[in-house]
Amino acid sequence: MLETSVRQVRVALAMVLGRRLNVRAVERLVADALLTLQEFGSLGDDVDELADGPFADPDERRDLQNRALQRTVRRLAKRSPFYRERLAGTDLDALTTETLTSIPVTRKADLIERPADFLCSSPYLVTQTTGTTGRPVQIWLSRYEMELWPALIALSVVLRGDIRPGDRMQINLSSRATAAVQEDVEVCRLVGASCHVVGQVPPEESVEHLLGQADGIRPTLLTGNPSYLARLVTAARSLGCRPDEFGLRSIYAGGEVMSRALTEALRDTFGAETVGDNFGMTELLPVGGRTCSRRHLHIDPNQGYTEVLDLDTGEPAGPGRLGELTVTPYYPYRECMPVLRYNTGDVVRTLDGEADCELAAVPAVSQILGKAGQIHRTADGVVTPRDIVEVLDGTPGLPFPLRHRAGVQGDGRLHVEVASRELSAAEVTKLLLAHDIDARVTVLPLDDEEAARRFPLRCDLLERTFTTRSHA
Ligand SMILES: [Zn+2]
């Protein structure tokens, strides 16, 4: 019964893209799924297929994509002053994934310069990006979006068993990321879980909450940016916490490059079975992606169209090439301040061949390798920010989070600056060289505060509270 109704709604979601979705119908499905779980203890077979939706079928995908793109651009041309200009002269009814490439990409600078020209419906909530570089982008969301997205997420997480009634989620995101925080809070409400919006407070305080010291309830789920989670690892270790003191089942990270070493450290330090590295970006909501066991990034094709644009040519990247992730969320999933061909500046590598993993039905690229402006083209070849972080993160003598900077110098050689009070430049050079990264290394013996000032990360956007005086 549940399978049938979920399948019907999924197909309806994909086909009836011409108008807004019925949020209550999706919420009812979540409730039905929870009842089924309560009664039968499981949701039956092929729930993964259900959760992946009809776009997961490659034969159906192309046709659905073209139709979804056409509906999206028609609405943009009608409602968005920015896109009315940009789409003038384009045959919107004939648009396909092939001809889409003739429309220029949209960049962050466009959103910053002309925010009002992107508005297509009444705004309800503004959310702000929390990156460490450049001016933040403000994205307006409608009430419909803020109700629909959590309902869709709740349906997926219940079908997959990721969140269960009775769970407690600790949210360590910055309070300025209002959309992400609100989404998590609503998902917990729909699933019957509880949540604690802790924010990016000093890490020792978050660790106390994870231990259940505040109200005796230990969180089972934790969400935050990788650099903040890295600070939690360091804090928990210095407080001498054991993994069995925590009640965490899953940790969800996103928004920054997360290394294998940090993934393992989170698992070991907090005893969590699952450490998920999710892709999500305010500008692209509700499109998101998950990382599989083979460390691909699988981006959900149901709610948006994803392209990888070659770093050198700007054209769709061939197999095994580096390119910038460019995404178009579909109407009616995105309605208030939608973007078309939004160039994220995040670099990935296209896969050379089919993905052979548990998420193979969902299109995949490599994990995010860094920002386009930070891809290092040395005389010896390309080095990505991820290449460096994967080598250095978790090395004894380099505390989590890794504080560093890299750049190519005039002689074509990579220069890496890193904060450490224990390692020498020769030791770091050797580590990098063992992974074929030839670099001139400078080690700066900074204390934590100086290191944070010199090499800021998202975790440094700390929200102070009075109770933190005791840690000072
Ligand atoms: Zn995969």
C-alpha cells in the first residue's frame, strides 16, 4: 500500500511540474510511512528505489529533464526580470539538455548585484550563505518552499531509515543559515524526532550537549560543517571523552571539503556508525547530493539538472575531466528566487565510466575537490585543495581542523603554508611528496587563536554564549 502511494506521488511529482505540489499530500505520506514502520517494523523491499524517484531510470530521465527544464525556463522568462533579459531570443518550448548550454551561466556575483531581479514570488524567509570568502549571498525563500522541502526530505529519510521517531538531532549550524536550520527542525517535527539547535557555539559546550549533560538526553544525530565537526573532535579528545559516552548513530556534514581522516576521526571519537558527507548549497536548494561508499558525489536528479562544465572550455566536461558543478533547480521545487545554470564554483571530476556502488542509479561525479579559483596549476600538473587536505588532515602534530593555505608561485611551484607547533617544514614536505605533491612548505608555529585568524574556516563564525566563560 505504502509503496504504491509513494510511487504514485513520486511519479506525480515528476510529471505534474506545471504547478505547485500539494505539501499536505507529501506530509501525509510521511505519516503513512511512519505508521507502516510502527506496525510492520520495516517498509518492505526496494524502498531505495522509491526514495530515488523516477528520474533514477535513465530511459525516462532524458524526457523528464527536458520537460522540467522547459517549464522552469518558461516561468523564469515570465516572472524574473533578470532571466527575462537573459532568455530573450531563446526558444523556450524547444529547450533540451543539449541546447541549454547556449544560455550563459549565472554566478554568485549576479545574485549579489541584482537580488531583487531574481524574485519570482512572495518572499517569506531570507537565508544567508556562510562561506569565508567574499560577500555573503542572501536568498529569499517562500513559505511554500519552506514547507515543501522539509516534507520531501522527511519522506526520503523515513524511507531510508536515516531518521526515526524518538531520535534527537543536535544542530551545530550557524544561526545565519536559517534555511538549513529551519529545514532540519521541520524534518524532525514531521518524523517525530526532537531537536536541539545549538548553533556554532564554542566546541566544548557542544560536546557537553552531546554527552547529555544539559537534560540527560544524548543526541543520536549530529549535523554541522566539517571544520566545526573537526573542532568537536579536538575538544572531545582533549576532554578525554570515550566513544561509548556518546549516543550518536549518525553524523551529517556538508559545506566544506571533508577528508577521509576526518570521517574516520568522527567515527572513532563519537562512536557514530554513519558519517555522511552531504552536498547542499543555499543557492541550489532543494537540490542536494550524498556521498557513497566509493566516495562519489551522487546528486539527486529529481529536483534539478546538474552539469559539469570543463574548467578550460566552459563546455560540458568529458569523462574523467575537471569541471565546475552547475545546477538548475526545477520549478515547482524552487519558486521564490530560482536560478538557472548556477555555476557553484565547486570543482568536481566527471566519472570515467559508470558508477559501481550502492547508489549507482543516481548520477554521480567525484567528491568536491575545491573551489575553481583554488585549483593549483603547477609546472608538474594540477593539485586540488582536496589533494592537500587528504594528505595532511589527521596527521599527528596537525590538530583538527587543518589550518593552511596553498598557492602556485611565479616559478610554477606549489607553496603550502600550514599552522603546526609540532611538525617541521621538512616533515610536511616529505608527507606531501609521498603523495606526489611537490611543494615548498612553510610551517607557522601559531597558537589556535592566531592560526584561526590567519587561516579562517567556517567554524570560526562562533556564536558566543555566557556559559562559555567557564571554558575561557
Ligand atoms: Zn557511488
